Amino acid sequence: MSDTLTRIEFRPLVIPESVEADDAADFREMVRVRNVVYREISGHDDGSVPADELLPNLKPDEYRVLLAWIVVDDGRVVGRAMVELPSETDSKLAFWRVELLREVWGRGIGSAAYALIEKTAREHGRTILQAWAEHPAGPGPRIVSPTGFGDIPEDHAARFFEHRGFSLEQVERNSVFDLAGTFETVERLHAEAVAAAEGFRVVQWFAPTPPEFVEGYAWMKSRMITDAPAANLEFDEEVWDAARLAQHDAKYTDVGRLMQVTAAQHVETGELVAFNELVIGKDRTEATYQEDTLVLKEHRGHKLGTLVKCAGLLSWRAIAPLSPRVITYNAEENRPMLDINEAIGFVPIAYEGAWKKVLDD
């Protein structure tokens, strides 16, 4: 170990019951550093999350094992390392991240953190490692997605992945919609979608999910894995039921976050066939996130994607009138959804690379 690394400690992160608990100091500092790292990468604070709002996403549950460490440099927290192990039967997957303050780059800390990630994955029988990273625009050579859609600069993060045997599998577009601008286009597209979606109606609710929508919403959430473009990335098929959906909803409602679900319902059968989620933190003046959006494969071709996105945005103006923008992510090859977003007025602001490595047995 180099002299630099002798001062480095990978301290297991305690996930406290609350951010005010006696053992929550490391967690609070981890969140502070995480937010600084995201600001350094993106140049803005839209990715920042208060400690109490992040905590539910890191608490243990029956659907995954989460192992995390804070990176401590001579007594000071400078980053974090995390690996998530899905609990689906026979899963071979591990999702991971290593995030460090820019000031400590180039000292071998990231390499040591990744070595810990890979060692942990192997110990748990995981052979497929996948991770996502934002790649800010920059000059120089570019790496083209094997899907044929999108590319990223061969930057610091890309070289980190490539030098450890990872391959770029997919590029995701980060887009933003200006909530302070005109809604004329949204209104027009919404009217066109309503006319095209004969036999369907819009239903909306806020988390927690009302009992009458639990079964249909849970089924659609399970189809996010099978129906959304995934390139050569690998995901375990997930089973969603009332209990899993209740836990999902509680991660928002328990900390004052607001989630609106806008769904399309087939009138004749009552089946939910498309949905869109809009989420904002307890500070209603911050950016809104458009999270999952899906139209079930068997119901595509009726402008249902446009319908749920536009209906959600139109209602959102009254719900969060001070939120400045909506942020969303889509695979670059997901042209149907990107067509909808572009027509509505979303514009690209950043790109993420999805990276994969298959470990030797």
C-alpha cells in the first residue's frame, strides 16, 4: 500500500434509524460529501438530497442487500463506496458506485475502493457488475454506445471504467423541462392524445397508492424491467406485490416527499396500462424529477405515453407552482419516449454511461 493510502480508511457506513440518532454523524457527513461530489460533476445542485430524504433509500429491506463505506482520508470524509445486491433468487448482479471529491483524485483511492467493491461482489457470488456515471461534455475522443445511439467523452470516469475491464453498454440522456415557460405545446399535445386514446381515461393519485390501483400499479412497476430498453445490461425480473409497493411508497411519504402517479386506464376492463411519476422533495421550490414512465407493450400505439406525461405536467403546475423544472432520464435508443419528451419541450443537458463487467469465475 502506498504512503497515500495508509491514511485512507474504508469505514463501514452505519445506516441509522434517523438522521438525529446518536450514530448518525457518519451518515450525515456522507450525504454532505455526496452532494458536493454531484455538484462538482454536474455544476448544479439539482442532484442534492437532504440527509433525511436520502435515508429511506439506504435502509435495509428484503429486496436487496446494501453494503456501504465512507472513505476517510486522515480523519476526513472524502467520498463513499456502495454495492447493492438484489435479493432475487440466483441473482448474479451487483450494482455499485464509487464517488470521491475531486481534490483526492489521482491518489489511488478510487482504485482501492473499486477493489473493495469487486472483492465484496465475489464474496457474495456476484459476477455481473454494473454502474452508471455522468459524463459532462468535453473535448477530445468519444466512446460510441454499442446500441448505435449516443456517445460520451472519453473522460476521467470513462477511463476509470475502461482500465478496470468495463464496457460501455448504453447511454442515457438527462433532459429538463422548464416549468416556468409556456404550456401551450403541452396543452395541444394533451388534447391530441386524449382524442387518440379512445377507450382509455386518465386516473391520478398521490402516494400512498389507493387500494383500487395497487394491483395494476404493482404489475406495471414489475414490467419496467422487461419492457424498457436495456441494451446488453442485465436485470433480474422483479416481483411486485402490495407489500413491495407499500414500502416503495413509504420511501417518499415518510419523509415528506410528494409523488404523483398519472396512469392510463382501459375503460372497458379497468386495467392500468401506462403510467408516469412526478416527484418533488419536501422543499417544493426545488427541481421535480420525472421518474418511471411506461406504456405496457401490448397497449402501445394510442399516444398513451404522451397522454400520461402531459396530463401529469398540466396538473403539476398547481401542485408545485414554484418548482422551476422537471428532470428526467431516458435511454438514447428509447426513441418513442425521446420523441414525446422532445415534442413536449424537454431539452438535453447531460449524458450518463451505463457500464458493465462480467467477472471471471
